[in-house]
Amino acid sequence: MTDEQETNSGFTLLETLVALTVLGLLMIALIQGVRTGLDLWNVQTRRTAEIAELVSATRVLRAVLTAVPIQPAALEAPVAIGFNGWSDRVRLVGQLPTGLGVTRQVEMTIHLRASGLVISWMPHWHHASEAAASPPTVTELIRGVDRLELGYWGKSTRNSPPAWLPRWEGPTLPALIRVRVRFANADNRRWPDLVVAPQLWNSEN
């Protein structure tokens, strides 16, 4: 083998090593890029699911609190069939969406349970014996809730000025119902206060 042939062979080996090194770097970059893309995809999917959960919960709560049914009897001042509100829960007889485009009348309580905002409900019966035989169904609206705060806009007495109250005893309804949901500090989700005006409320209250 001549000196020229040895030189050509050395350059060929060097070029091969360089090509393999470049290929390895490209593979590393490709793998890292795919991993980063998957991480971004997972974050986006999780964020989309969280937003969808909040939007769905907002719609359900707005539908329930807006359309509180009235007593079937003709009264001078219409009142709800059943409504009692506290700062951490509200209990009422209302219309619960079925997901099929219709609603059903149920006895429900909106409250926290095991860090979840839930609706505990059972069919509304006119006889107490029938209601007692039916255990409540729990439907979770939002997971990972740290605190639920409810407020009711109205008058505590006939002559007092309207204000946000932490307690409301029916059967009349407040002019506004405020739902405030708080998450843990490390949770990036944010819930703007949901303020709902029931279709029926007694302005004399």
C-alpha cells in the first residue's frame, strides 16, 4: 500500500467517525424533541380537560340555580318548593340536567366531599316514605377543590338593606346566589365567581 493510499484510508475512517458522531447527535436531538413534544401534548391535554371540567360545572350550576321551581299552588308571593343556603352548601329542590336535553326534579345538595365539588341528589317525592327509601346519588363536578364559599344577596329582615349574606332560609329565594370555588395554592386553575340570578325571587324579602 502506498503512502497516498494510507492517507486516503485515514481520511475515510475519520469521515466515518464524524458522520457517526453527527448521526448520534441528530438522534439525541430527535429523541429529546419527541419527548418535549409529548410533554407539551400531555400538559395541553390535561389543561384542556381541566378547562372543560370547569366550563361543564359552570353550566350545570347556572342551570340548576337559575331555574329553581316554584310551589305548584297559587300563592300571593311565589316561593320555591325547597331552598336553604349556608356558606358551605346549599340544599334545594331543583331541575337537574340529565345530559339528554331534558331535566328531572330532584332534591339536591351542592357541597364539598373529599376535596370535590359535588351534587348529592335523589328524586323528589311528595311522600317522605318514598324519599327515605331512595339513597342519594353523588355526582362530582370539579375535583381538587380546597374551599367552597356561597353567598346570598338579599335582606336579612324586611327593613334591612340588601347585602351578601352567609345564610339564607327559604322558602323565598335571594335575588342573587354567588358561588366561589378556591383551589390549593399550587393549583393553576382559577374559578371566577359565579353569580346567578334565580328566575324566581321575592322582591319584598
